[in-house]
Amino acid sequence: MTASNPYLPEIATVVETVQETPTIKTFRVRLNNPGRMAAFRYEPGQVGQLSVFGVGESTFVINSPPTRMDYLQFSVMMAGEVTAKLHTLKAGDQVGVRAPLGNAFPYESMKGKDIVFVGGGIGMAPLRTLLLFMLDNREDYGKITLLYGARSPEDMAFRYELPEWTTRKDMETVLTIDREAPGWEHKVGLIPNVLLEMAPKSKNAVAVTCGPPIMIKFTLQALKKLGFEDDQIVTTLEKRMKCGVGICGRCNIGTKYVCMDGPVFTYAQLKELPNEL
């Protein structure tokens, strides 16, 4: 889609918005050109630039799976000028889309393996893409386990999907919040601690994790305690991307560019990079 001019956005229409949490809003958009929308192809984990005309653009993962192409979904946490403006948009408004950008989760090499998803807060957005893709291709993967946590029930995105995820027979879902809350019937505890309690097996398994940096730090330590090797752990980075095509240098880590070489990396790959995250 971006081959002819990587800086030129495709015009899209917001067809629906969902207020996920007080600070996270989901946008479902369709490209205005029906032919371009029909031909649009991407892989789980790839990102796109959403632009608000006259304000700017920011990078977000496409968190709808390529197996469900009624629209492209982006979930936006309010964190600055562009995201604040995005939060004011409603159905019928126009946005710019530059996508797909970056690499994808290694879903082909994950076939036949058990998958352990560990998500925190808005970090569930990229995991959702891969999770739904795998559920839509269920026969290709082994046991699927999801641990999803947030500070409180109100801080959990995609709450409308949790009833299905927690009752499906072909996956195990554990939900947790940091501290007790009225009416909460699931786990209470920090994600790394709950992960250690769950103790998923590392044999023939891959762990995929995303969330706040402090959560990632201790989740990686927990996974190592559980026997996961560095190349069995996959994460996706959020480091400021501007151009999305490796020219501006805003997202470099040493010689790597998150927008080109990532945003998906194994823990083994991350350990080879300078400590600049």
C-alpha cells in the first residue's frame, strides 16, 4: 500500500468507535477506496500510522486480525496532542492511514507449539491481533493460554470479548488486577506473580508478551524462572516512530530501527541491542 509513496496516507473513514477505558479509545476504519480496502494485506503485529489532518500522526498496531477484514482496528491511549485529537473523532470522520509498517509476529514458526500470551493494559492490543488470528486458525497451534492484567477492571480494554475468552474450551484465560475491587471475581495480583502461580510449561512453547515496561521487565524474569529460553520469548516494542520507513532515525536502538526491524523482537534479539529502551 505504501510502495509508491511511503509518506502519502490513504484516506479512511471512521466507521465505529469504542471507549475501552477512560484513556483508551478504539477506532474501526475503512479505506475510502473500495479497491484498496479489498487489496489491503498485512500480518499480525504490523503497525500503521494514523494521521489527524492539520495535527499530526502517530503509530499504532493494527489490532484487528487479517482473518477479519470488515475494518482495520486501532486502539489509542491518550498521551499527547495527536492522541488527544484522535479521541475527539467520531463515526464519519476522516483520518489518514499509512500501513502496513514494520515486521510481524513469527506466527508461521509458532505452528504446532503451545502459546502463552501475557498482556498488561493497552499491551493487550497487539496480542489481541495474534490471539484472534490463532483462534481463527485454531488447528495450527497447540494449547493457548492468556494471562491479561490491568490496574483495575476499568483499565481493562476489550472487556466485551472477555466473556468469550474466559469460557472457550480451546483456550485458558486468566484475568488479574493489581488490587481488590468490588465485584471482581478473578485473580488479584501483579502479572508476573500470577504467571509464576500459573506455571505454564516451556517445552515446545512460545511466550508472547506486551505491556508497560516495568511489567515486561518482571514478566521476562518470571518466564526465565519457568524455563523459557530467550528465543522462546517474543515481545513488541513501543519506541517513538515518526516516519515509519527508517529515514528519520527517531526509533533507532543502536543500528536497528523499531519501525523497520521491529516492532516485534525475540528476547534473544533484544539482548543483542544497546540498553537504550
